[in-house]
Amino acid sequence: HRPANYDDLLIIETSFEGIPEFRFPIDYQIRRDDQENLLVSGRVTLCFVDRERNRPVRCPDVLKSVFENVLPDS
């Protein structure tokens, strides 16, 4: 949306909904430290994959428990 400059202090805000299963979409916004102007917004989707079979798998239990402890509505 707008450029950032070399010495800018940037604030990166990320958000996600719920506990991930197979896919994990993450939304983000990047602003300057003044918080007035949105510089970048976007979405990235991560996927849990079995490296040996190269197939999607469910979120590992250890990671799922971290989300359950952090998210208020879990």
C-alpha cells in the first residue's frame, strides 16, 4: 500500500482464527511505528506435511496444545 524506508521502525501484527487442523491461515498487517499508514497487508496459509509421504497431516498434538493454552475461546 505504501513504501517503508530503511530506518523505519515497523510494527507487524498477525492474527489467526482458531486452532489449526491441516491448514493454518495467518493474516498480517505491517505499519510504521506511528500506526497511521498501513504499509502492507496479506495472508499466508501454512500446511502441516508429512515429509516422508509429502502429504498433508493434522496439526501435531504438541502444537495444538500450545494454541489451546493461548486462545481464550478454545
